[in-house]
Amino acid sequence: MSISSGQTVEERLQAIEDRLDIYQVIACYGYSVDGLNTDSVRDCYTEDGVYEIAGLGAYEGREKIANITKDPFHQALVGAGCAHASTLPYVVIDGDKAVATCHTMVVTNGEDGFSVWRLSASRINLSRQSGGGWKISHRQVTLLDGNSSGPELLARLRQAPDDVQGLA
């Protein structure tokens, strides 16, 4: 749903609040995973959430996703200096479901200073929670490495939520 003048003030305000909540969840993940904050990463996802990374597989369930913070490789990245960052997402809301499309990147510290180590296209499906707020139900990430799957994922930015297509 887009914010339009045909809606009541209350509906327009709710749409704005929903977008802000979704922006917060997406931003929270990057800061939390870089801060090795397992509880905060867990809170970003639904119980049955999926984090699907093209070429690497999927983490299924919020516990497995949250435990990324305990992975030795991830801890080494953080120890050397890294940042998981995302661009401002394009958000489509349809009732209690939403999808956000954005670029995500991992910036790492190396011998020559900081550089972008991974640049990806992300499509993030979210669900409104009964107690308020939003959580990620499915996150698809694919590298922008010249393969057509990244631009194809980004091209779906206006498609409705729950339009989950697994990555090959």
C-alpha cells in the first residue's frame, strides 16, 4: 500500500509508522550482527524465519539465524573490523505483510583500509506482530557479482509480499 491522499489521516499515519518500524528492523540486524548481540538478532526474526543466502544455503529458524553471531568466521570478521550496512529499502505493505528491497553490503577492514567485501541485493519479507511491530519472516540475499539473479531480485521491488521465490 502506498501513502495516498485517498486515505484517512489515521490510515496515512499507520502507513508511516509501519515503514518506520520496518526501517528499524532492517537497520537493527546490521548493528546487532556486528555487535555480536545474539538476542537482538533473534528479535529481528519470526520464530520460523529464514535467512537465505545465494550460494551458501539458508539458516532456518530464528535461533540458527541468531547464532550467526557465535560463528568463528563471523567473529573473526567483526574482530578485524566490519560493518553490515543496508541502503534505505523500498517497502511494499499489504495488510499484515510487507516486503522491503534494498542493497546490503559488508565493509571490511584490510591491509589497504576499508573496502566493500560483499555487495548484495536483498528482498526481505516481514510480518506484523500481534503485539505490534514487524519481524522478518524471510530474507533473500544474492550477490551483485555480474550474475543476473541480483538484478532480477531488485527488479521485483514492487511485487507484493509473500511472493517468496527461493534462490538457486
